[in-house]
Amino acid sequence: MSTGSGSTTTARHTGDDDTATDPNVLAEQHLHLVQHVVNQLCTRFPRHVDRSELVSAGTAGLVDAAHRYDPATGVPFTRYAAIRVRGAVIDATRTRDWATRRTRRELRSIAAATEALQERLDRHPDDAEIAAELGVGADRIREHRAAQVNATLLALDQCVTGPDGAASSLVDLVVEEDEAWIPEAAVERNELVETLRTAVAHLPEEPRTVLVAHHFEGRLLRDVADELGVTEARASQLRYEALHALQAYFGTLFHDVPAVPVDAPGKRRRAAYVAGLAADANRRHRRPGADHAATSPRRIPA
């Protein structure tokens, strides 16, 4: 009994210090090192760096240290692991940082010079004074400030104070002006392009040829006429016929499309063209799994 008890005591003692050889035991017993290192380093990192990401990186470094540790070196595991964890955390932040190491170093120099001048002058120094303190030009200081702004990440769900003083999230204050990045506008634009592509494809051959060559390929009308073996006046007539047909069809889909002039020739052909497109659309919408578009006219996207 005493032998078993002594063995148990020895095993427990071995697991509590750096002489444990099982990497999993070493890592588990020294998890506190990760939080300690992260607490030391986090004040040096940009605000957008997530502390949980630092902890994850540090934990991975601790596990790696546990597998690489050699007790024969005589270095305590705590010291060895702290170095590995620190390196893993720093490496992880570098891969996530948009600014270079040199930029970060120079920004820290500017911050230190600003703080020293503020204590000495009892006021906030301007860029010229900071530049003189560091022995560089004022333009260099402004370049670093611009780089700092570009290298700063903000969370869109961050709570900020709006112009009216009310608290809101940053995403509510950011106005996107490029339609390519607005999902709703992009969807509408894609639908409009697809509708135009379908409408052009259903035009009669000659009007379609003139329309595509002149408006999409940028060719002169007289060159298109020569290719078709018709006069330039006839080519112009075919172009208007195609444009009026598209106008009539789009008028059935969107509210703000001007009506085709009542005296425009080819009224019956336009009516047949629009009816044919509508019938084709109905056939496609009746297919299994097809999306059924609204039949009421919509406003054409700007």
C-alpha cells in the first residue's frame, strides 16, 4: 500500500513541474502563460486586433513549445515556453497588420515625441514642432499620419456617436456611393442587363444586326449599310425599328420608359415582338424551379 501511495505521490509531483515529459501535460499545466503574455503585449498592438485571436495564437505557440521542449538543455520550461508564446503572438499580429514594421516603429517614435513635447510645452505640439524634435520634415510627419489612418481597421458594428449625438453603429453612418458595392443596386443592374440581352436577342435579324453593330460595336452606320447591301437611310430605319421595339418592350416592364411615338412605323411588328417576348418569359417562368418575377411594371434603375 505504501509503495502504491508513494508512486502516486511521485507521479503527481512530476506532473506539477517542468520535469513532465508528456507535451499535453506540459501545455495544459502552463496555459496561464498564454494569458500573461497576451496581457503584456496587447497594449502595443492596434485596437482592431482581437484579443481572442492573440490567445489562440499564443496557445498554438505553447503547444508547439511543449512538443519541442528538451529538458536536457537545463532551461526551465516556463522560460522556454514564454519565449515561444510571445513569438507566436507577435507573428500572428504581423500577418494581420496592414502596416509594415517600419511604419509601426516610426508611428511609435512620433507618439513618443508628441508626448515629450506636450509635457515640455504644456500644450499639444504641431507637426512642425514634432518634425523638428525628430529631425525630419513636416511632410514626413503628415505622410506617417496618413499611413496610420490607412492602416487602422474599424469594426462596422462598433458603437459611435452620430452627427445628431445619438449612438449608432458605424455601418449606419457609412454611405456607399459606388453602386457596384451595393447588393440591391448590383442585383437590379444585373437584371436590367439580362433583360436587355434577351430583348436584343429576340429582335428580327436585320434590325438586330444594325443595332448591335452601331450601338454596341461603335461602327459607322454607312459601313453597316454597305455590309448589309442597303442604303444608309434604310440602315437608319432598321436602327430606329430596333430601338422602338426595345422601347415598347421595356415600357411593359418599367414605369418611367417613354412611350413609342404614335407615328413610328412598324406598329404591328412591334406588337408581335412584345407579345413574343412576353410569351417566352411566361414559358420560362413556368419551368420547375424558375423564379416568378412580378408582372407589374417597375421603376427602371438609374
